[in-house]
Amino acid sequence: MKKIFMFLAVMGVMAFSAQNAAAQDEQAAEPAATEVAAPEAAAPAAEEVLPEEVPMHQALKTKFIEGGAGFMALVIACLILGLALCIERIIYLGFSKTNTKGLLQRVEEKLSSNDIEGAKNVCLNTRGPVASVFFQCIDRLSKGQSLEDAEKALVSYGGVESSKMEQNLSWISLFIAIAPSLGFLGTVIGMIQAFDAIMVAGDMSPAVVAGGMKVALITTVGGLIVATILQIFYNLILSMVESLTLQMEDASISLMDLLVKYQEK
């Protein structure tokens, strides 16, 4: 009998313990369910589709249209024409480079053997302004003219070749000046459009002014960008011209020394 009561007591204690454990599990499960539900609720937000990135050419096209096709077309025309002239000058100056040391060495060899016609042919078959100036100078000497006349020809044709190297630079500088001026002109027109919109609407709200202000800012930015690009190429071309001019002057001095030695013979 005692065993039966003890068995029932143990069963009662185990049942009571199980009930308490179940209650504690339910209490612990409620925050967990809340935490699980929260990410599920946030899941749709994470799955929101972000706006697609606009391609660069499409963005530039949009800004071009917003800035006004008239003025922006003029600004782009300045960029295209200016770049075309810059590329032409860079190619011309690139082909104008001459190995002056090799040229002087070949001319010296011909003059040392009293072959002045051979020296002329060496200069004639060599490209670049340095060789052209050398040819004119040696040609004067081969025709019986004095060394002073040859030196004058050297100086004169040196100035001619320098002018050829600087050709079209004035047009590039013109486009550098015109591009921002067109941008500022578009700015003024955009401001006029903004004030016209204010006058028509009778209100100075941002929505009324935004259209004209956008035109003003886009045209200004376009003009400044074009001027900056052309200015970089312009300075590059000037540095190439200065380098070639210095090379030509240095080589001319060396040539005159060779001609003096030739005359002394």
C-alpha cells in the first residue's frame, strides 16, 4: 500500500514538473517567434528592387536635352572642332621630331669629305623642321653665298618652321574662350526663363524656378568642361612646340659650327 502511495506521489511530482517545464518553454518560445517574425516582416523590405543605374551615355544624353539643344549643340561643336585641331597638331608635331644627333653626324661626314651636295641630300631625305632648316642653310652655302648669308637663311627659315608648328593654335584658343562664354550665355537665358516663369505663375516657389535654373547650371557646366579639356590639350601642344623649337635652335648652333669648319678647309 505504501508502495502504491509512493508511486502515485512520484507520478504527481513528475507531472507537476513537466507542466512547469512546458510553461517555461512556451514563455521562451514567444520572444523567439517574435524575433523570427521580425525578419520575415523585414524580408519584403530587403527584397525591394533598387532603381537600375542609368548608363553613362544615357545620362549625358538626358543632361544634353535638359540643357537646351541649341546652346548645348554649340558647346559640343566647340569640343569636336577643338579636339580635331588638337589631334591634328599632335600628329604633326609627333612626325616633326628628328634625331638631331644622327642628322648632324651624317651631315658632318658629308662635309668632311667635301660632299656638300651629299649633305643637302641627307637633309632633303630627312623629315622634320630641323632638316628643312639645315637644307636651306647648306643650299645657300653650296650656291657660293657667304657664311653670313647662310646664317641669315638659318634664322629666317627657323622662324618660318616655328610658325608652321604653331599653326591653328589661335583657333584652339578661340574655342577655349567661346565654350565657357556659350555656357554663361545659356546661364543668362536660363535665368530669364526662370523669371518669366515666376511672372506668369505669380509665385516664387522652387518648382517654378527649377526649370530655368537647371538650364542655367547645365550649360555652364558643359562650357567649363569643354574649356578644361581643350586647355589641357592646348598646353600639351605648347610644350611640344617649345621642345621642338629648343631642339631646332640647339641643332642650328651645332650646324653653324660644322659650316665654319667646312669654310676653313
